[in-house]
Amino acid sequence: MPRYVIIGAGAVGASLAAQFALSGIDYALFGRGAQINHIRQHGLTFQRPAETRQIDLKVFDLADLPELTLDDILLLTVKAQDAVSALAFWSWQSVSNTTTPAAANLPVVTFQNGLATEANALRTFSRVYGASILTPARFTETGKVVVGGEPQLGIVTVGRFPDGQDDVTTQVTADLNRAGYLAEASDDIRRWKSAKLLHNVRNALELFDGPRDLNDRISAALVDEARHVLEAAGYTLALPSERTLDISNWHVAPNSGIHPGQQSTWQSFKRGASSEVDFLNGEIVLLGRLHNVPTPYNEAVQTLAGNLAHQGGFSKPLPLDAITSLIVAPGRAAHPGPAALHDDNP
């Protein structure tokens, strides 16, 4: 049986570790800083809809790594903006009892939002698997993670990158299902990752505040740009109807501690951590520039979020009209699709 080496102790990584511990699946959780030190000393406060538990986890600081083995499967659960440095660190860690001692020969499963991590992983790792996860999880308080998905924690799609399935996807999906997730394998994980990105481009709007109708129009504009860009880049988006799992009973439990408008991007800014916007809206901007598709709304959101991250503080939301003001500023071309943003008519 494999051991899952979970790299990153945030909302996704810590909740995976907790569920593996509760399900008798071998794992080790790796991280650094206050979160990993707190869990080591006090355990993880793990809040689920039915109860809150204090769980002792097998945790390791990056400064004190045990040796890896050929039975290990790496689960990369850091945010997209931290993935490159994590991959560089882990690629060349030693593996015991093998003539190919580098960890780059082990399978690595990437849980990041966006489209960049899998290709970066493939630079060093020979076996890369993408994972698209939908889970209402929150990490804003050191030592505590809240997951509001019910009855399962979330929905996970796993596939080999760039395509295919094998014994690793079979093992990982089986263990995720055993650990309380709804998990399935896909032959084309890029379709699921890109479909999720279509919705992730709206995450940054949680950093803004303003009229509901303006929020809805900007949200639609961001998604419209993303769809056009992804299609121009050759992505075919996966449809919910393609799922092999019945997810009709899965939902976010009421009063579970998960609140609308507090997804992963907002959580990072709330904690004062680094921003993933460059790998969400920024991915759309990148592809737009490569394929000559204008993306003014995603670029405006990326610019404002980048400035906010550079300032190092998030005390109150930005005004929504800062987005439209940036788009219509001199020297910036307006995108024809969401012109209704500047029209008094709905």
C-alpha cells in the first residue's frame, strides 16, 4: 500500500491528512511555519458539519524530512503560486533502496487551480497526475481547517498528465473514495482543470465590494473572456454531464462554517499570504496575449489584486468600480463583449 506524502498543510492538504488518518490510510503531512508547528504541538482542529475534532497528525517540517520510499505518492497541495518552488525542492529529495534515488521518479498529483502546475511538474517529474478538486474548505486560522461538504468532503477528478489513466489513478481515486471524497478518474484531466478555471476567474471578485448587478456583470465578463481564450488555446471544457459519479446528493451543509464570498483567493489575502490571482485571471491574460484575444477585465482584476498583494494588507474590500475605471482609462481598449458594464440598461 502506498504512503501519501502531502506537501502543504493548508485547507486541502490538512483536510486530506485528517481524513486519511481517520480512514487508516498511510500518509505524512509536510509543511513549514506556524501552521505545521501548531499542528505538531496541538493537533489539527478539524471542523466538519456534524462535529469539530482535535486530530493528532503525522507532520514534518521541511527542515527535518524523513527519507522517501518507492511506495510514496506525492500529493502537491500548496497554492499554485508556491508550486514551482515546492516542485524544485521535492524533485531531488533522496529515495531509499533504489538505483534511481531522486524523488522525481515518484508519482506526483497536483491539486492546484489553474493550468500551469502540471507542465511545470513535468519538467522534473516523469509521472505527473492532475487533480481537480471541488471542496468548500477554509483555512484562515492557524491550526484550524473547516470543510463544509456533506456527506462527502468534496469531489475530485484525477488523471495522468497530459492524458490517460493507469494504476496510480486507480489507487488514488480508490483511496480518496475510502477517505470520504467523491473521486473519479479521467483520460483528459486538462478538460476538467480548464473547466474549473472558467469559474475560478471569479474568485478575485471576493476582494471587491459594490452593487450586486455590477458584480454580476463583471463576473459574466470575466467568464466570457476566459471561455473565448480557452477555446482559442485549444481547450475543450469538460461538462458536468460527463461525470461518472452521482453527485446529486452532495452539497455545502448549512451552518457549516463555510460562508459565501470566502473562497481560496479571499482566504489567502485574509491571512496575508501570497496571491494566486496571477495563476487564475493571469492565466487567462497569458493565453489571451498568446492567442491575440483581448482580456481587459481579467487584466484589470489581476492588476488591482496584484497591487493589493504588493501593499501587503487587506483591511477592507476594494470598490468594484475600480475595475471598470481601470478598463476605460486612457490607453486601454474596452472589450466589446461586456459593453453592458458601461450602459445604464440591464
